[in-house]
Amino acid sequence: MAGVTTRRQAAAAQQEKDTTVVNGSAAPIKGQEETRENAPRDVLDIPDDDEPAENIFLFYPNLIGYARIILAVASLYYMPIHPRTCTLLYSISCLLDALDGIAARAYNQSTRFGAVLDMVTDRCTTSCLLTFLASAFPRWAIVFQLLISLDLASHYMHMYATLALGGSNTSHKNVDKSRSFLLNLYYTNKNVLFIACFLNEAFFVGLYLLSFSSPLLSPSLLQQVPPSTAAAIHQGAQVNSSILSQIFANPYSAGALEMARANKMDSFWPWVITGVSFPVMAFKQIVNVIQLVKASKWLAEGDIQARREARKIAKRRQE
């Protein structure tokens, strides 16, 4: 039994190897103390008595962000054939965009994760709606495709330029007036930001509703019925729909979905929403163009400065 050691004996032997005696007390050997000091706290799992444990993912603004995503996905499910349900869910998701900011300020829970989650949710929901509009109005598909590209490109360029040149702790909403007065007004004035974003979405929602109601934009939505047939239907005669199953064998085809959208609602209020919100939507697209141009120039200035510094370092090495 002399060669057999217990767990306690093995641990004690290992501790003797890892420590040295300094002034009669055990201390870590050289290098181990520096390693522990430089290691991340999440790796060492050292509790901090001064700071309570926080879960960023469960902050109130982020919970609101998750609710926005759920509502947006639900609206996409109803989007092809249920305009009222889709509009209700989509609108609530957009309105919650303002509530998460209020919650972040009220509970002091502003985080970079929350800011990115908010932006990504906005970009994805708008892109999905524009994708549907491109399929509902195929003649205008290239316009919606360009709007999607402009929206994604301008925000990505702006966010990347802010992080690369402004620092990791700089918010993309901190735009100096000297760089762009319009962008500064757009991002720093909460009323301007809310109205611009809300009416921009309202314009596209109005177009979405018109895809169910306006024969001017979708002529196939309005089908003329002969007077005799209309009178028979009015008296309760059954409509022979077998021809529809012959034309649209797949109920999920584009043609079948277009027939399902036909005359779902009156077009008066969708036209009002679209007409009122159009100027603000145009303003939002101008902001996106300016944002893209300014971010590109900012990145180019950073490249010039970096190349200048690199040349200086190269000259010093040659000397």
C-alpha cells in the first residue's frame, strides 16, 4: 500500500510543486501570479463582491427587442393574405422600437448589444416588407431592391465607420454637426428620429395595404363581373370555382396568392396613409444617401491617415 496515494495526498503534492516558500508563507511561483492577473475574469470565474451579477440578455429593453422580433415574424406569417392582422402586428413591433429606448434610459440599461439588436431588427423587418412589395408590384421590383440595398449599405457603412474610427465605445448616433448637420439632427433629436422612422414604415405599410385594394397599382385585383352573374350571386347562387383549381394547381403560387389578395379591403385609407407619409419617406432615403456618402468619406480619411502614419514609420526604420 506504500505506492498508493489518496486524492488528498495527490492534491497536496501538486500544491507543493506549484508553490514556493517565501518568508515562511506559500506564494505562487513566478509567472503564475502574472498569468492570473492578466487572465479575463470570465475565464477565472472570480466573483466580484462589489458588482452584482448581471445578465445583459435579460435587460428590459432587450426583452422588448425579443418581443419585437416575435411580432415581426408573426406579421410575416400573415403577410400574404391577412392584411389587417399583419398590419396590426407589424405596427406594434415598430411602435415598440420607441419603448425599448425609453426603458433603457429609465432603468439605466443602455447596452451595445441592445443598440445592435434594435438596428438589426429594424433592417430585417423593413427588408422583409420591401421584399413582399417587390413581389406584389413586379414592375417596381427594382425600386424596392434598390431601397433595400441603400438601407443596408448606409447603416452598415455608418456603423463600421463609427466603430473603426470613433472607437468601440462611440455610439453610431453620436454624429458631430461639423460632419453632417442633417445626420446630427436625425440622430440626436428623438422626435425627428421617431417621426422619420415611423412615417417611413407607414408609407411601406400603406403600399402593402394597396396591394390588396388598389386596381390602379394592381389591375388584376379588380375583376369585372357580368350583371347577370352578379345578380345570380346576389340571390345566393353558388360560384363554380373549379376553374380556379385548374388554373392555379398550387395554392401557394404567385398567381393564387394574387387572387387571394383581390379586393380584401377598401383603398381609401391606404391611399391617405401613403400620401401623407411619402414626403417623410423621401426624407429618410435622402438621410440614408447622406449617411452612406459621409461614412465612405470618413473611412477614406481614416485610410489616408493610416497610410501616412505607415510611411512615417517606414522612413524611421530606414534612418
